[in-house]
Amino acid sequence: MWYLCVFYHRLLDYRKPEVESLAQLFGGIEDPQNGEVPFQLQWKLPLHYHTDSPFHFVNLPSEQLALNIATRSILVKGMYELWGEGSSYEELKESVLSYPDERKLPYLNSDSTFKITVDSFGKVISLEEQKELIQGLSYIPFKGRVKLRNPDHNFWLIEVDNYGGNNGLPPIVQKRIFFGREVGGADRKLIPTYQLKSRNYLGPTAMDAEMAFLMANQALATSGKLVYDPFVGTGSILVAAAHFGAMTMGADIDIRVVRDGRGPDCNVWSNFKQYGLPMPVGLLRADNNLPPWRPTLKEVFDAIICDPPYGVRAGGRKSGGRKLLKGAVEPYTVPDDKRTDHIPSTAPYSLVECVHDLLDLAAKMLVMGGRLVFFYPVLREDDFAETHFPEHPCFKLISSAEQILSSRYSRVLLTMVKMGPYTEEIAEVARIKHIEFKENHAKWLEDGNLHSAVFSPADAQLTEAGDLKLIKDPKPKYRGKYV
């Protein structure tokens, strides 16, 4: 059945992938098997609407699935069984009256309570106008009692302006009016509850709460699953996964983060305690370049979610000082009397190497069908559609969603599914792919330092010479705007 899916008008590239992931989580889409690409839901737009519009129609097999998606989603405002639509209230009336009575009457009986909410996009409707619009729905035979708080049935009258004025979207031919029954709505309290400004223990690279929950949804985090973050930091991503019932585990190369924090009541553990969430199974001081797992250990985690360091807010580090990496000295043995406070030396860790190690770790440690969800930086001087992402023979890329951070730089959330077992032959193929990727990739990515790409102004001489890569216009500013 087709449902009207209304999104919040932000993070536009993330909306459909999140709904499709949740559809698989709640049983609407079969898990990928035998190397097949996961099935994608059917989508369509209202007539003349722009693809960035918050209004989409989605075909779902059951109302229960629509309810589950809307309740858990971060970007879905609501799912609605559409009773009618039109470009005017006269057309809306004809459409509603023609909707089958067997679909309407169960929700209009005298034993139920109901509420009608008037909403809009691209315009503001005053309270007086809202009352008049509700009174204009008298042709619908409501027999129940009005109840404004927790009614049995919620009905929505949504009016959409013809754009071009208040929301930045390209104008459409005519406005549209929708009326329908709410199947499910978002939890409006979730993001304010977990917002970073109220977090007990916070670091400079803490993941925004909304984005952390989106990543957890992409990873299909739920009760009974084990989620791992190899760059755990202050634990923001694991907090989101734990909220959805998943068991969590993390690692970080900085022992001061995972062990000490800022004291016994201000550390990673206290963030979980703050929200009453289950504590992580464990937090390790571990190096992504030298994982601590025994060689024969495989297929442990259901999902790996992380934000690898790519040199903007924090540079990547791996074990070993400069002399040790050059082979000038033997490995240092820490004396027993210094083990308690010893902080191991580290060396620079390029993003190319970091991502290769991450893919290798995920290929070995994820269960079949497990998901790897991570951010990857992109220079916007190249066409996003032609951006070359890292590859691994065990994985299939199922979605990529871009978030613009500046005129020259953005990051992309990649979601990969493990499609095949990890073998020595696969590891060798992955090593060759890594070498090719490193050789063909841009110099700024090989160095693992994006600071100049993000913050340095374009060279004036190159701009005057007409270097199109440096003066390429960014995407329209309306993308991601709050309305």
C-alpha cells in the first residue's frame, strides 16, 4: 500500500537510505544473500514536486511496518494513510469522499476519540485559519469524541504552498493539500534528550546526536546485536546504538580517553549511566592498525559504526614512534614501575591506510550480512557521482549520503554490507585494491591532511585564471535547511 511519507527538511541525502534500512530491520526487505543487491523500496513524488521535497509516497507491505519505521526514524516526521489530495479544497473534498468507506469508517465510529492537526510547508497558517479549515471538513462523518491529548486516531490536514517563497525549493505549478490518518510519527523528544550540550563527558570530535542515531539506524542496531566502534572517543555513536538495545563495544588508541576521562564521574562510562543505558561490554586501548584480536577470531560483530580520523578536528595516529617505525631501535619494553601511567608513543596514520585497515577488520570480524557504517571525506571539486570510494571484495556499497561542510569539502556516510566470507585469497585481493586505490587517489587524501583543503582560501591567481575546480559553485543552499 502507498503511504504519504513526510520528512523533516534536513539531511536530504540521508532520508531514503534510512527508511530503506529500517524497512529491512523490521522485516520489510529480505537480508542480502548470495551476493545479491538488497531490494529497494518503491518511491514516487507528488505531481510536479522537486526531488528534495519533504513529501514522498512510499509503497510498504503493511501498516505495522509503516508504524515501526516512523516511530524509530530520525528524519521521518510522519507516515500517513492518504484519504485524499488536491490542488484546492474542492478537489480535496471530492478525493476524500471517493476514498473507500471500508477504509474510512473503522476510524470514524462513536466509540473512538480523534484529533485533527493542521500543518503546512512553505507558509504559515494562523490559528483562526486553522479553525476554519477544520470546520470545512464537516463532510467527513466523524462520530467520535474530540480529544487533543493521546486520541485514538490522529488526522492531518497538510497544505503545501507553491514554493519559491519561504523554503528555497524551486517553484511548483500549484499548491497541494493532503488529508490523511497518521499511521506513525517521530519521537520528538529523542534528539533533545541526547543533545551534546547536556552530555556529561564530551570531546572535540564527539558525534552529533542526530547523526549518531542515523548511523545506528543504517547499521540496523537493535536488541541482541553487538556493535563495535574502533574509534570510540567519548562514545557518542555507541550511546545511540545502546539506546536501540544493542550491546556495544569500543576501542581507542588514546588510553586517557577510554580509561580516565576527566575523573571517575566524567568519562565514557558515565555517559551511558547518564541516560540509564546498558554499559559497554568493554572499552579497549587498541590500535586499528594493530588490532588486538587473535588471528583465528572471526565474525564476532553484527555492525561496525565509526567516524575515522581524517585530519580536520583530529589527526589519525597509530602505534610506534618515529625511530621505531624507521627500524632504528628495538621495541621499547615498559618498566613495571611505569606501567600504570605509561602512554605509548604514536605516529601519524594516513586516511588511506586507516580506511584499508578498517575494511580489513570489518571483513574479518563482521558476521555475514553485517554492516559497516562510516564517514569518508570528499573534496567537492570533483563530481560526487564520480567519487571513487574505497572497495573490498567482501563488501557491497548499498548507500552513500553526502553532508556538505564547506564550499570545497564534504563528508559522505557510506553503508556497506558484508556479502562474502573472509579468506586469505580475499585478503590478498583487498591488499591489491588498496595499493591501486592509494596510487590513483588525490595527494591530499594520501597525506591524510585535509586542513588546507577545508580552511585555506583558494589561490587568487588560479581563480583569476579561471580554474573551474576552485570556483565551482556549491550545491543549492536550501539543502538541509530547517523548516
